Amino acid sequence: MRQSDLKYSSLIAVLYFGMNVNAQVTPKDTVPKEQKIEEVVMIGYGSRKKVDNTTSISSISAEEVTRTKVLNASQAIQGKAAGVQIIASDAPGSTPTVTIRGLGTVLGGRTPLFVVDGMFTDNINNINSNDILTYDILKDAAALAIYGNRAANGVVIITTKSGKGKLSVSYDGLIGIRNPLRTIKMANASEFATYNNAGSKSDYLNPNQPYNTDWFKEITRTGIYNQHNVSISGSSEAAKYFFSFGNYEEESILKGTNYNRTTIRTNNEFKIAKGIRLSQTLSATFTNDTPKSFGAFTNAYKQSPLVPVYYPNGRYGQPIFDKSNGNIGYEGGRFNNVGNPVMQLDYDNQQGKNFLLQGGVKLDIDIVKDLKFTSQFSGEYNNYKYYNFVNSKAFWLDSDPMRTESQYSSTSPITRLTNRSQNYYNWLLNNYLTYTKKVGNHDIEVVVGTEASVKNGLETLIINRKNVPVSKDYWNLSGVDYYGNLYSDNDTKALESIQGNRNTTISYFGRFQYKFMNRYLLSGTVRRDGSSQFADGHKWGTFPSFGAGWIISEEEFMKDGFFNMLKLRGGWGRIGNQNVPLNYLPLSAGATYNYGFGSSPVSNGVTVNKSYDPDLGWEVTQESSLGLDFGILNNRLTGTFDIYNRKTKNLILGVVPYLGTGISEVNYSHMGSVVNKGAEVSFNWADKVGEDFTYSVGANYSYNNNKLVSMNLSKPVSQIIGGNLGNGIDTKIFNASAVGYALGSFYLYEADGYDANGNLKFKDLNGNGVTDGGDRRFFDSYIPKSTLGVNVSMAYKNWDFALNGYGAFGFKVYNGKKAQRNGGENVEASVANNFWTPTNTNAANPVNPANIPIASTFYLEDGDYFRINNISVGYTFKNVTEYMRSIKLYVSAINPFVFQKYSGYSSELSGYNPTDTTAEGDPYKRAGIELDAYPTLRSFVFGVNLNF
């Protein structure tokens, strides 16, 4: 046996039968081949030299992805790709919202397609950032059309690492601490009492209270997280191998909220015979979390500082005051209806477990010279389990210190337990031929193929039980009468089984790329998609694109000129969207009705409660784009300009059924169009000073103008009312009057100073003399019009330094915390010390309101901000011993500084909610509203890389 084969056989034994290795990491200077990947971009079913590409694609290197030490790779690239807006939440396990060149649909989703090693997936929460080799973002329709019906919201192509060279074992470990980036100073006990006494025009609260509780401090802690990653990689003549293990664990700032993720990945490539290669990828992710309601942040904001966390007798404090002396007591009157936030967290008992398995096999066969056949099968399986235990009786007792057990209703459940189980599987099969040929000055590449996919749909089983005994383990209860303890009421079903929409597609695609004399570029793609999502006659859609480029710097008249590289490119494409609510039954399934006269039924029947538009087809987006790439001064300065015009012209929306049809449910039809117009520019300067100092400075800027440009007024569009504050107040609306405004725009009354009593007054826009619904109008959206990214890196001998900054501008956020306030709730110190009184009529805040504030511009604030995302410094010890190639020590500050106009915690608000992940980024839910929102955090990280 050859020595290389012996080494490989030994490695396989280690991988599959267990191992115990020391921690290590591979330094940059030992993997020069990986650095060259930046010269190539992934374009879907292949790759292309960057200089030969005719489309708009942003590529992020592995080093940039891993430099910012966060859980999700998409958060790490914020500000590093023009035209890509990323809104992230620092809540553990949350998914960043990625928007590529604007929002083009109302009901068709916002999430781009992620293609990970050829597998289609909805997010990359399961991927260890250390395993990523390339992160490519396809932005214009000319690049996206190769993915057809799946590409409406953009495509992100991720390639994970493979083995190269000699056996290498790496370790990367870190520990970090986290605290809120910004805090809000709330009124203290004395200020609170004075403010509320003024509002009630009485001295019902004693300003000299025995308690002064800082509720935000009581529900939070210093967060801590650690991450450990081990990888083994290498290659022989017969195979390449890569194995990694990663563990991420976080105790977040919200007390009791913990998160753990373990990832295992193995990527291998085998040379079966000459010209035949078999590749295999497999990853398994195990996630455990203990989520808590983010409403605790809102309650901590609103609860009075007069209320103690605990009374002296150990019971939870409540907003109850003794009417005889105005002090906090055990009984008397309640001055607000806010719960005790600490008690809320203590009784919030939720846990979740998630298992995700993804993998695939890929066969490459060199049929003849220049012709290659590729067949790839990928699949994923997910299983999620969750429980929520509510100790109903104990919670009821602790909500009032004077309650006794005998007062608890005998018919009410003592405890409640909700168990949820969800699972799905998806698979994808594609087969394609790639032909490449160079003849003289002509370079040709042709790709043709087919693709089939199945998304089985999410299967959900929900079981609600009552009177389950208090336990430490609600996964495996014994001695419980499961059937007899099923629980239901008007809002809860005892047992609920839901089958998600199964979707299948079949596709045919082709791509042609041509280069002449290394300067003239042409490309074209066409994809034909058939989807089960649509009715007969509309199942198929065709999505073409073309692109052209001219490398002007290759012309004779440009040789030895000012430009080292100058390329003009442009393209047009059409892409589709099948992620719309179309696959439904027009009949009321299982419902029967008695038809007849008077009280005597004549017969039973089934009624039609939803109609179907026979002309309903795809949402289709068309885009034209033009770009310029350049390099000057020996390519020390490089840059890119892009402009684009993207239109979704047959927006699918709900239609209100006409009266008298007997139809009660909304149906869907093509109703309008949305346009996104924008420009992007990026620059980077990279240079070397002497032999030891290198540096680079880069910046990118994006502008996008989003607008609903038309609406079919022949049909009554189903109105979407959103942005609910949980108190009966809504801040957003979508209907025919939204034409001309950006999606997700706020719909509010316009504040117009104070009346004679210090209450807010509003502009009478319809001139009827009163404030009513006709006086509301649209204001700016929560979606930034422009973004800015700044990236700096330097290296001197063994030292390295990096700084990244990100800014978003031209958008509004709604301060839902302030706007949700009712009487007796806390306010910010700035409000308590500057509100309207007869002697302070020019105050910044109105009089203490007696009612819930209505939705107005008074609570709408500028969201503009610029934040330093990451500062990192590292030192590398090279060639430490014969076996240890390097040790790198590094420190990082993540989100250390922010400059913002907004008065709240953060204006970066994706609307993430752990109990409703569908709300994230939804323009008509809480995106852009700070309410039950997780604060942006500042982190300090200490880490080590080891490489053997």
C-alpha cells in the first residue's frame, strides 16, 4: 500500500470510529489556494472568472465571513455587499432578514433562496460560519434567472470547505460577554409619582416610596457565549476530506434564555476512476433553546419603579397602593395593569429541540474532452419539538398577594402543557451537461440540464393538556392520563394536526456564455419551470435572461493606459415567484349546512366559501441593469458601479368577495405592481508599504427607491391592517390608497402640537372639523432607502487589525414602547421631567394622557444610524514547533459604538419574535416597530486559533 493511501485509510478510521485531538486552526498563510477563490464567482450550476462575468454578483471571502464572531453568517456580512440590506436581531437563534435590491412582493415572502453546496434551503441557521468557503450573492435578474421561480427575492450561494494538501487539524475557540449597546433612563420612584399625580390631578401616590426598582436591570444579566470549532482536512491522490465539529452556547442577557447549537459536517470527494469523481456532503445540527417572551422587555419598560420585585413576605410585588397613605402595599387599588416582569420570566417555562440533517451526493463524469456530466441529489430532514408549561393556579395566586387557594375556580385548569411536534423533508435532483471549448479567440461554455424538487410541507401536531403535575422534564412524563387530560376552550384546541402545503417542481434550464478576444462577453439563460402551486394552464413559467460585457481595457487603444481594468456590462432578466398563497381548495372542506325554510332542514350540502381566479399565474419580476467595473493604479484602487430598474408587474393580492355571492373568504388575483429602482457603488484601495505592512480600505453605498406604482381598482383589494401594538392600535395599512408609497409605510395621524389642555392634537386633513379615520395618511417606510458599509484591514508583521462599520439611512421607526402606554405606567426620565403643564406649555411631551395614545407621528422617529460593527486585533505566533504551525490570539469588539437619532434601544428592528417566526421582516407586522423587541448588544470576544 502506498504511503498516501495508508494515511488516508488511517484518517477514515479516525473520522468514523471516534477521535480525540487537540484544538487547532489553519492560518491564512498556509492556504494560499483558498485565497484565489475570490477571483471566481459562483453563478449557479457552475462558476465564472470574475473578470468574465456579465452580471451583478457580490462575493464575500471566508475570512470576512468568520471575522465577526456571531452565530449566523449573514449577520457577519452586514455592510460588506452593496445592494444587500441585512437587519439582524441579537436574540439567540434568530434569523437575520436579508433583502436584496428592495422588497418586491406583499404576500410572496422576503427571504432569498440559499443554495448550500447545491441544496436549496430557506435559511442558514444550521451552518457553522467556520465551514464556509465562499458566500456569493446574486443580485440582478440576469444572474438570478438560472434559478427561475425561486429567485424572486434573490439568491445566496454558499460553498463549504473541502480538503486540500497535507493533513491539517484546526481549532478555533472563543468566549464573549454581551451587554445592551444602549440603555434608556426611566423615571425613578419620585419622578414617577410626581408625573402620575399631575396626570390624575391628585396626590394619590406618595413621592417618598420605600422602593425604587430598576426593572430592566432585574430581568437582564451580563450575557456570555462561547464557541469551539474543530476541523480536520487534507487530501491524497484518491480523495479529499474535510470534517468539522462546532459547538455554540449562549446564556443571553434576558434571564433564563439559553441557546445551544452543535454542528457536525463531513465533506468528501473520491476519485472513482479517471475522469469520474464522487462528492459527498453531510451536516447534522442539534439545537436546544429555552425561549422567553420578549414581552418582558416591554413590561420592564412600563412597570412602575414603585413596585418591588418581592414583598417582604416573599410574594411577587404588584402595582397595588394603599389608598390611605399612597404607599405600595398588599391591598388597595391597582394603578396599572402591567405584570411583574421578574414573575413573568420565572413562570415562562418553554423549551425547544431541533434536529436538521442535510446532505447530498454529486457525481461528475468527464465524458469526453470539454464535456462534463453532473448529477447531484440533495436532501434535508427536520424535526422540531417544543413544549410550553403554564402553572396556571400558581401564576394566578402570585398575581395578587391577597389571593388564596380557596378562591381559585375549581373548573379552571391547575396547570397547562402544550406540546408541539413539527417535521418536514425536502429533496432536490439535478442533472446537467457542461461543455467548454476554446477555439482561437473564442471561448464558449454551454450548460443544459433538468431539475426536480419536492417540498413535502411542514407537518405539525399540537397537543394541549391540563392538570399535568409540576416536573423538571416535560419531554418524558410518566404516570399521566394523556387522553383524559386533553384540554380545550374557545381559543385552544385539545388536539390539532396541520399538514403544510406540499410543493413539487420540474425544471429545464440552459445557459450560454461566450467570450471573444478576451474582451467581448455575451451570456444568456433560460429556465422553464413547472410548479404544483398553480392551477392547470398556469403551472409553467419561462424565465429568460441575457447579459453583455465589454472589457474596454483589453482594447489596443486602452493598453498601458490609466485603467488596469475597465469593464462595461449590462443585462435583462425575468424571474418568478411561486411562494404565494395559491394552493388551496375552493370548497369548504368538511363543512355541511342545512338548507331549507323555517326551522325544518330540507337537505345537507357543502357551500363554496372561496373562489378561484382562472387566470391566476406567477408573480413575475423583470429587471434591467447596467454596471461598470474598474481597476486603476496597478489595481490598488478597484470599484464597481451598478444601476437597476426592477418591476414586479402582476402582484398577487387578496380580493374581497362581492356581497351576495355567498363567499366568505378572501380569494387571490393579480392586482398591482411594485418597482424598485436603485444604484450601488463600491470602492476598495489595497496597498503594501515596505515588506511588512499591508492595508486595505473599502466602502460601499446603496440606494433603493421602493414604491407600489399601480393597483387594479376593478376589484376590491383585501385590506391588510398591521403593525399592531397589542392595545387595539394599528400603525400600518395596505389597500388601494397605498399606491405611490413604499411597502410597509406607516399609516398615522399627523401630530400638530397641543390643545388648550396639553393633549396632542392632529391635522384635520379632510377638513370636516374632527379627528377621524379620514385624517390618517402614509409616512415613510421602515425600509432604509440607503445603506453604507466601511471596511478597513491592516497587517504588520505578525499583527492584524480590522474594522467594519455599517449605516442605514432614510427610514422611520415607530417607538411602540412609548405609544403603548396607558395610565399608571412608567415613562422615560426625559418625559417625566419635561411634560405639558399650564406653566410649561412648550414642553417636549404632552400632558400625562388619560387614554391609550392613538397612532400618530409623535411616536414616529428617524431611524438613521451608523454603527461600528466590529473591531478586531490579532497576533500570530508562526512556526511555534515542528508540529504546531501557528498560534493566533485575538480580541474583538462587536457593535462597540453606534450613532443614531432614535431615542429607543435600537432602530434596527426586524420584527423577530420567537413565538411567531413568520413575522420576521413582514412589512405589515412589527418590522420597524420597537415593541417586545430584543435590544442590540455590545460584545467583547477573546479567542485563540491553533494550527497543527
